Amino acid sequence: MPKVTFLPINRTVNAEAGESILEIAINNDIPLQHACGGFCSCTTCHIHVKSGVEQLSLMEEMEHDRIQETAEKVTPASRLGCQTKVNGDCTVEIMHMDL
């Protein structure tokens, strides 16, 4: 069972392989915003992958384009939580916390 650590809240939760970062956050009351409901239409679920990138699904063109067009503080580690599926342990930093 994969473990996902969410920063900056430093909380680690168990996940099912194949779940998205957003699904994992919602199921564990992690404050990850998701204004579009997880349909890759916004960037409120923008995260930075801190470790375990090899344990995540590959970025598809739609996600890449959305990040490049509208996300703030974009880095090579930028992903959208709604599009990023987990296959193993990873650590991600939430860029927009829903408090």
C-alpha cells in the first residue's frame, strides 16, 4: 500500500495504487483545493513532487499544457493532483491549501 506525505502539513496517509493525489487528499481530509472538481480545468490542485516521482503516473499533454498556461510557481516538479496517479510512496507539497 503506497504512502503519500503531504507538505507543508507533514501528514502521511495510506493510498490505494492507482488513486490520484486529489482522491487521496479528499479521502483523508487533506486541504488540497480542487475548484474544477478534478477535471484538469484549473490549477488549484497544483503540487510540487518532492520525492517519489518514479512512483507516479506520467504527465499527459493536457496536464502539461494546463500547468504551463495557468499555474503559478511552476517548476520541473509541478503536477496537478487531479491527474497524478500514485503507484508507490511519494512526498508532495501542496501549493494552494484549502483552509
